[in-house]
Amino acid sequence: MQYLRMNIVVTGGAGFIGSHLCDRLLKEGNRIFCVDNFSSGSKNNISHLLDSSHFTLIEHDIVEPLFIEEKIDQIYNLACPASPVYYQNIPIRTVEINVIGTLNMLGLAHKHGATLLQASTSEVYGDPKVHPQSETYLGSVNPTGPRACYDEGKRCAETLCFDYIRKRNLDVKVVRIFNTYGPRMAIDDGRVVSNFVVQALKGDVLHIDGDGSQTRSFCYVDDLLSGMVAMMGTSSDFHGPVNLGNPDEYTIDTFADKVIALTESQSTKEYTDNFRIDDPMQRCPDITLAKNELHWEPTISLEAGLSQTISYFKGVL
């Protein structure tokens, strides 16, 4: 009989990042409880896991309390729509997921004596006045704008995590995830990687907000997972928050050129004035803390990661 290392809950486990995390943790010999209500995740992302005796799908919304009888060792809390297209359509629910949902997962972790990893976001920095962004920067977030349901929701989730650390001695790890991409991204999630790749593969015009001088840093999903697993495995006295992302920074205009070249597309670029409200002009992580504490940094180049992502979207289209 195979020895199972740990019982692990992954909320948002049918999402883009969550499904890859389920893959990895299952291959490492763990029993996985995948929790998702499929509001933004897809059963297609985990269909290949459903026949495994060590994989359990729990269709559940974490805004409601979750009860699991088996002893749980770890919880990765990834449940939340991460695309502006999705969360701005359900802003009140997004706040509830981040606040009530996180509170429920902290309660579940406390009940089981489990370690919880909270997936926070680079959006806690808002449209930053410090560049690159380090964990000591407190951010510049608009609390009343259309992105606040996600940005401030994640900030409040971090508050809850650290209050549970201080008041209930819970082992919580907080990671701030920067732009991540790879296979299983939703084709309609409205983020720049999926938008540009799909437009290029179709031969459509790539629409760029402004002059394309705004910047992003792109981390391939496999690199992100390595950072998350490393964070979960750190000593109980290190809680973060810690940035996980790729510090290689590209303008959106340059990124569009890379996508066109790698897809061998005849697409052209078109510049528009349709800026999203509160969309940050610069985004780049300072990963010094991750290097020092986790001995982690990305290893997959943008070209290599984009090639895998493009192959995936070719299959989808």
C-alpha cells in the first residue's frame, strides 16, 4: 500500500494555478482534497485527476463553512477570482470570498492544527509609488475603486492571517503572487497573456492600452509552484509575506512583439485610450526575501514559458 505523506486541502483547486498545484502535490504522494465551486475554475482542469483514489473533489463555496473529518495537515487557500473581468462582475462576492472565505479556512486550519498558505497578490501594492515592490512597501491602493473588491479584499485577508498568527498561534504563510501565466489559463479571463496569445493565434489585432509603456513581470506557473511549496515547507517562525514572481520586467509593447514572434502571427498592434481604472503602470517584484528565506528564484525564461502556453491555447482554439 502506498504511503501517503499528507492530507492537503487546495481551495480553488480547479483553477489555473490550483489545478497545477493539485497535480504537483498528488505526484509527491499526498492525498488531495480539491475544493472549488467552479465560479471561475473548470472541471476540465482536473478531469485527469478524478479517477485517482488519492484525489477528492469537494464542490463547495468557501464563503460557507467547510467540514472535513479526516485530519488535515496543510491548506493552500487559492479560492478567489483573480481576473479583473471576473471579480469586477461579482465585486461583493469577491470581498466575501477574501474575507469570510479566508476566515473559514483559518478556522479549519485552527481546528486541525494545519499549516495554511494564503495566496495573496501583488495587487496589495496598488499602483505603486515604489519600484520594484518589496514586502516592506505598504502600497497605494484606491479603497473605493472598481478593483478594490480584490485589492482590499486580499489586504484584509492578510490582516486576518496575521491576527490568527498573533492571537491563536496558527502557522500561516502568506505569499504575494505576481503575474503568473501558463497552460490552463482561461481563454476569456481578460489578462494580457491570454488576450495577446489568443489574438495572435487568430491573426487578430493586439489591442494595447495607451502607448504600451506600462510594465509587467511574467512568472511561469511551474516556477510559482516551486516557490509556494518552498514557502509551505519553511520553519514555523517565518510567515512572510513574501513576493513570488519573476523580476524580469517587460513593457506591454515589447511583450506584444514577443507573442507575435513566437506565434509566427501576422497580427499587428493597435494602441487605444481604454485604460482600466487603477490599473498599475509598473509591476515588478523585489524577490530578495524569497531568495534569502526560500532559496527560490524563477528559472524558466519567458520564451520557454510562452512557448508552452501558446501550444496549450492552440489546442483550445
